[in-house]
Amino acid sequence: MTGAVSSELSRFSSAATCADLHLLTRQNSFRACDYDLAATLTSGQAFRWNARRDSWVGVTHGRWVRLQQQGEIIVAESALAQTDWQWLADYLQVAVNLETVLATFPCDEPMRAAIKACRGLRLLRQDPWECLASFVLSSTKQIGQIRQIVATLCERYGAPVAVPTDEPPPFAFPPPDRLAGLTETELRACKMGFRAPYLLATARLVKEGKCDLQQLSRLEIAEARAQLLALPGVGRKIADCVLLFACGFPAAFPLDVWVLRALRELYYKGNHPTVARLRTFSETHFGPNAGYAQQYLFHFIRTKSPKYIFS
DNA sequence: ACCCAGGCGCTTT
DNA sequence: AAAGCGCATGGG
């Protein structure tokens, strides 16, 4: 923690408890049982968190945040005093009882191994636009490269965000309106290559209200998915990422090359199931929180399998 | 010099 | 319907 925080009032509560008192704090603590913050922030669902010595620094909801896990407590520090920390509680999903989620997973050997290795891994609840735009940029890119593209995009076109002294200046994720006003050339200069026209067209459609991202969570999953699939550069995989990481559909199951790899190796060893077969399997085997299970398989195969050394 | 990387969209079988 | 291919860019 920096010295600037020391004079601030600190408290420990569920996020909204003290909002009525209009307490202004730059620091807040969240009870977070069964929460592995590091695994969660590095598991490829969000691309804007940077590791410090013993904390994580990022921008979400247009605010700079530093997070530090201290056992079953997550301590959050903001740049500006906050009266209400619900936005961060929602983002981190600290109110989710992980045990209840894990109890819905199938009781097979691969899931047991993934749970044992990744216990505490969580799903965040991200801003739909940032999530959508980030994953439009993700195709055939490694996570480190996605992070770099997103960082460049934010540095060039995001609004500056307040930070404590001695912190480098960060930027918010640029909203649809901002990107919609750019040219394809400007986007390509952020090194996103052939993804530039997709992002530009999608930003313009969202700006025009052709897809109301804020309303997706209120729809049936099939309808929400159909609306996302209508956007250029958004196929089944990216649509499911947005449904799972931003719209609160825990059954959405993004089938990417890593998860396909995991399913083949863990459930179909020696066979050669088609993608169609694996999709059917993913939709029938993992239950109401299939997306959570997917995240466990994804993180498990990438970080715990000796076959795949990964940065 | 190759080959691959958290896809998508379009064309060809 | 399934499979192939181009699309930028960067890293091993």
C-alpha cells in the first residue's frame, strides 16, 4: 500500500452496506472465501490486469484499481474516494458461493483433477462492450498479444483515468462511440491486423443501437447469442465468451482450441472426436455451470499440463 | 525460413 | 455439413 492511503478510512464489509452513510473511502475489503485472485486475473478472461510485487493493478468501470489478496480477504484500493463499492463487488463476483458452483460439476476424474489444481478460480462479471471488443481482437492471437493490442488501443483512444501519485497513467477502455469514429487505418495501427474492420463495424453497429449489450443479460441465452452472432467478427466462440464473461450466462461454453484440446485429452484419449461431437458433449455433460467448468478445464490444461509450457 | 497462435467468413467439396 | 483458406502480426 502506498502512503497516500494511510490517512483514508478503511473498512470491512459487504460492498454496499455503508453506502447510505456516504462514507468516502479509497480502500475497501471484500470477504472472498475460495477465491484465487491471481488465477482468476490470469486465466484469459480479462486482459487489463498487471501484476505488481504483491498486488494487481488494472482499470475497470473507468476506474483505476489495485487489488491485493490477503488470505480470504481481497483488499481494494482506488485512486478516488468511493461511496459505493458495489461495482467492484459485481466485477469480482465475490458474492458467488464457489462451493455451490463446484457442486454442480460432473463427478468425473478430469473435473476432480481440474478442481483440485485450480480451486479458487472464478469468473468475473465484465463490462459487455470491453469484453466483446477484446474478444473480437482475440482470434488467432496468444493472450500476451491480445493484451498488447488492447493496451495500445486504450493508450491511444481511451480516456485518461485518475491514479495515485507515482502510478503510471492508465486509460479507460474506449467506448463504442469512440471507436466508431475512427478509421480502419487508425485501428490497424494498433497492430490488430485483419481484425480492424470487424472491430470498427461492430463498434458502429453497437453505437447505432443495433445490438443493445446492456440488455443481453435479460434475454434467453439463445436470443442473446443470436444478437451477438449478428455482429461482424463475432462467431460462436466469441459470442459465448461475452455471454459467459460479461452477460452472466454460466452455461455458455466457449469452445476454443485449448478447451478442445482439454476435452480430447481428458475425455476422449485415443479417439478422434469431431468438433461437432465435442460441442454436443460440452452441452450435455457439464450442467448448469458448464461455463465455470470450461474455465477450470481451460486454466488446468494451460497451466498444469507439462505438455503445454505457457507464458 | 518456416510454423503456429483462445477465429471468422467465404468458397469449395 | 464439412473442410480449406486467407486474413495481419509477432514470437519461437
